[in-house]
Amino acid sequence: MSNKKRKQYSNFEELQGAEREGEDYRVVIYEHDTSSTVVIAPHGGGIELGTSEIALSIAADDLSVALFEGTKLEGNRKLHITSTNFDEPKCLALVKTAQDVIVIHGERSNGKAVYLGGADNQLGAFIRTSLEADGFQVKEHHNPMLQGAASNNICNRGIKKMGVQLELTAGLRRTFFESLTETGRRHPTENLNKFSKAVREGLRNAGAL
């Protein structure tokens, strides 16, 4: 048997043909008719740990949410579809109805930073100001692939064709939970609440909440 690592799926159709919904992955949609803002975690569950919980925390009970979650016992990284190819139909349909799109990702480094990206520079600036006011470190990622600028990136596929991408380092995400294990993520810390409130304050100041 070959030990060669399995290449990640290039799109949802390819993933759907090999994986089992409800066992290997799930799609979670919470749509609020009064909300023109969608928070999405396209690599949630066991793919980029903590991103589902962070998206739900930001959305609270008044913003729409779309989650694509890996639910395998192990090997969830193979379910990672790049943001420019992410086309799960239910998530994409919700994003396309939104004026403002906030996408939550997990970056792997151990520092405690938020890497701000996406094509909506105005909304991003409001969120940056609010996060920095609450003591969070906000940067631009050195890797262009993690800056969310491409027109086909999921964050830029709403009505305005521009959104905001938040890449949260592993070091920062660890401060949001007891740990990044499945059990630990059921126990959020006050820092997650602080972060979510800061993002929401940025949205409010921009008129997106």
C-alpha cells in the first residue's frame, strides 16, 4: 500500500463523491431573514479547529451562519477545499444573498494574531480598529494565498463581491477555549467572548449589524 499523502479535494463535487455526509462531514446553516450579514467557517469542525465555534460566537442569535465541518475521527484535513474553490451549494447560496460576508479561518502558527484579509477594505478597517482597541494584534499575512483578495474567494462572493477574511493563528485560538480538542472546545473562555464582541462592534460601526 502506498504511503503517499492523499491530495485534498479540488471542489465539493469531488469531495461528495468520496465522503459520506452525516458521517465524514456535515453542513450547518442558520439563516436569519433580518440579517444581511453572513459569518461562515468553510473549514469548520475538525478541519481548522475552533473556527465553527468562533463563527457561531460572532453570529450570536442575529446573524446568519454557514458551517462546513469535518466530522471524521481523524484525517479531517483532507476535507479542506481551498477558499477559492469552496463551492458547497448550501453555504454558497447563503453567501450569495449576503451584503456582508465574514469568513473565519484557522492559521497554523503559534503567535497570537488575527490576519485580516478580503476585498472589503472599508469593513475590514472597522473590524481592525475594534479588535486593536480591545488589545488584539491584527496583521496582514505575508502569504498572498492567505490574504483573501481573489474574486472567487468565498469571502468575496456576496452581493457586494467583497468581504472580510479573518485568519486566526492556532496560538490565538487556544486562548479561546479550554483546549482545541473536541471536548476542550465545548468550554470557551472569556477571551472568545471578548473577540466576538470586538468583531461585532466593528460590524456595528460599519452599519453591517
